Amino acid sequence: MSRTVADFIVERLYQWGVRRIYGYPGDGINGVFGALARSEGRIRFIQARHEEMAAFMACADAKFSGDLGVCIATSGPGATHLLTGLYDARMDHMPVLAIVGQQARSAVGGHYQQEVDLLAMFKDVAGAFVQQANSPEQVRHLIDRGIRTALGDRRVTAIILPNDLQTLPYEEPAREHGTLHSGIGYSRPRVLPHAADLQRAAEVLNSGEKVAILVGAGALGASDEVMEVAQRLGAGVAKALLGKAVLPDDLPWVTGSIGLLGTKPSYRLMNECDTLLMIGSGFPYAEFLPKEGQARAVQIDIQADMLGLRYPMEVLLQGDTGETLRALLPLLHEKKSSSWRKRIERWTGQWRSVLTDRAMSPAEPINPQRVAYELSPRLPARAVVTCDSGSCANWFARDVMIRQDMLCSLSGGLASMGAAVPYAIAAKFAQPDRPVIALVGDGAMQMNNMAELITVAKYWPQWRDKRWICAVFNNQDLNQVTWEQRVMEGDPKFPASQDIPDVAYHRFAQSIGLEGIFVDREEDVAPAWEQALAADRPVLIEFRTDPDVPPLPPHISLKQAKSFASALWQGDPDQGGVIRKTTRQVLSTLLPGKTPR
């Protein structure tokens, strides 16, 4: 049998190092699936239940493996379904290649079934490189350029393959005018700022007496360097959510997450510092950064378009985080005074008492903070933690203490619901020897994550390490939005939009061969985690949590307080419980260690 275009594509992907593809089949891409079958497992195909989930998996694979993520879908609805997951990759700067089918070349433009203008549709999400193949000779340079662009620019790229082209005999490009002869290979360059710019940055950082560092996902490969710089400068370190795994949370000068989901020490760190070093972060919320003019600032980022975007920086350093910090370290002076560092450590110590009080405060039936709080000391070494968007992200951000050599992530820039379970599935393929835990709200479970439990049921017998846990916060409420309605809009909860059906998630898990655990008593939270971590198969734990426990921001503005009061004044349907639980949470902040239980 002669080699087809699709056979060449699969072989070329393998030569580029691709070993996993996430997706769903369909007649628009059948040629490539035939080639995958003929390749006898050289590239593993992981079948998701929905193309959106496959794109989330490709994004997560890139996050957890450090390599290219690849997803595949058929034409028409298969391609359109990819978009949300691809936007997740684009907004979190992940290298992902999407391979999508299209109708036959002769039918394009004829309003044919499942014909969508895919070039136009992908132009935004895959704007770095999106092309449709029109001849066998063209496919070689499209694959090469698509992959190299994705890796080099850390962007989403897309290649569109008409279905008739996939089964044609493959032909190498002729050596003649109008042809391209591309090759394989990419090595990330060493990107360093000029020595003069490093010296300017050092002068700013050395002159500061109260240095704050903010790290994001761009610092994940430079944990040792970040730690050395922080120690040299006597700085406190706050973490954007995508940078949560940069430094362990048990370091006394690591203040934890920043922003609405962040901690009070991080808020104070930014409000009281006189110098800011931002490393690999695109954290967008100006109200949680120093006031303009308060702090001299230095930023390090590999991408020029992210420099100077969030705060008026005095020195901008474009470069690889680790390389830049290593070049900067010899220029930094060790701080003589330890008073700033001691203040930060005092704040973090007080905050940890607050977290304990909040988590152990009684609720009806379970305080959601306690779910995350009890997980932290039980997290196995080298665990991977994924989280969904919603109120569970508050507890992930504040109460889950990440230790050294752990990984964690969520949908950051896009903040999409429905990413935690596909992220956790991809984590198991990218890091097969690590235990994986997903934290998910019931809204996200109903939206699309329940179906992906079927994917877990399909593949888990093949996993060497069977530890895979999905924790569902079941409160029958789209809780994050409910609290946003109260605090940001001044509106009471709107049950028609916020109440969601009660589902026995643990029974669904049991029905497909997973272990299911139901917890509706606070004293059973810790034993449930221990039971799940000791199980011989993947586990879903359904925690019946209280929707009235408020995800308090680190600082409550007067506007937020007025909006909240207005929502209650108008007659919130959960008014009584909201007032009681909010009072307990606020008291835990004001009187740590003395909150009534």
C-alpha cells in the first residue's frame, strides 16, 4: 500500500516528538485516523468524550509535560467544539497544535454539509499560524512550521486538512520554483537582557528596603533562582494562580495567592512594598498591585508584548526567567536589615491561623474550606492538583498548600468552567507516576466533566499509578456567580439562574466502575481523603458543601460592603445562612484563634 498524505502526517508528527494526541473521530478526519491505526501505536490516541475536552487535555498536557500539546477533530462541529479549549491554551501561552478536517476541496465554497470557514474561524485563536493544505507537497512545510511556531512562540496553531487530500498518495515537493523544503527541529534559544539593563534592574532592586516579588507561570522552571533572589533581597513572594507551584507554600515568607482569590498577606505585601519584581506573570488586576508611583518596579518576561502591561515598570527585562535571574543574582546585594522579612513572616503566621479558624468553622452540612484544608497535609509527594473555575478555586488558591515538587494548574486567563477533569486526565498521561487530584464544583461537573469520568473509566486500568481523585463540591448553586451578584452588583441571589439540580455524583462514578464516596459530615472529610488515596482505582468524592460560606476577598472595599448590604436588604433567599456564615468568617479574620465554633 502506497504511503498516503495522512501516513506522512503521522510519521512527521512522530519525528517531531509527538507521542499523544487527544481528540474525537469523524468522517472529515478519517484519513488521519486510518494512518494512526496503521502506525501501530507509535503515537497514542486518547479519545475524549467531546472535542472541547480534548483541547483542554492538549493544553494541560503542554502545561504538565513542557512539550507540545496536540488535539484532533473532524470538520464542522468537531472543529467548532475545539475553540474553548484552544482559547484556554492561547490565553495561558501554551504550545498547542490543532489538526482539523475539512470537506473535500472541490466542495469548499458550496455550502456543503459541515462546511465551515475554518480559516476565518481559527484566525483569532490560532492567529500565529493557521493554514489549509491544498496539495500533498504542501503538507510537509505546514506541519513543520505549525509545530515550530507553536513551540517557539508558545501559541496555538492549526492545520486544516480537506478529507480528500488525506488519502491521496504523498509526494515530496519537487526541486523547482514555488516549492518549499522544510525540516524538523527546534531548540529554545538562550534569551538574555543586555548587561546594562541587568545592571539598571539591580540598582532598582538593591535600593529598595521593602521588596515584593510576584511570580506567575513563567517562573515555574526557575524555582531555585526565584528562591535565591528572594533570600538575597529579603523579599516576600506572592503568587498568581498559574504560578502557585513556583515556591512551596510552607515557606514563611511566601504569602500565597494574590487577587480576589488571594490572601491578606499578599494584599499587604503589595500595599506596603517600595519595590516590585514581577517574574513571568500577566496578573491583570491593578487594584491588587502597588499604587502607581508607590513602588519602583522591574519586570522579567520572555514575551515582549507582556512587558510593562500591568504596572509602570522602571526596568523591563525580556528574557528567559531562569537565565535572567542567574545573570541578575551576582549584581544583587544581600539586605542588611531583616525587619521587612520579619513583618511578612508575622503576617503569614497570622493568616495561617485565620485559615484554620475559617476551615474549622461549622457549616451546614460541610464547610467547603475544610475540604481543601484537610487535603493539604494528606497530599502525596509529587502530587498534581487541578482545579475548576468557580468558588472551589477560592479554596484551592488559599487552603491547598503546595509543597516542593508538586504541580498544579487551572484555566487561568480564560477562567473557563469544565477544565479540571480533562486537565487531570491529561496530567495522568503526561505524568503517569504522579497521583492526581481534581477539585470541581457541581456546576462544572454538570456542564461537561461528568462525561469525562467515562474517559477515566476507559483508561485507568492502563495506568501504572491508579491514584486519581475527583472531589466534587456539591452545593446545588453556581456559587461563585451567586456571590458576585451579591458583592459586585448588589443583587440578591437569583434562584432561576443559580440553583442547579442535585445529582448523586458518587453513584454515577460507581455505575461506571470507579469508586464513589459520599460525605455529608465534617468529621468524615479527612477520613474520606485517606480512603480515596488508598484506593485501588480512581475515586470520586462527593462533598455536600454549604453554599452560604462566603469566599471573602483579602480586602473588602466600601463599594463591595454596600453592594452586599443592598443584596441582603432586598431579601436574598439565603439571607439567614449568609449572614451567620459571613459573620463567622469575618470574625476569624479579626480574632484569629478566638472564633466561636
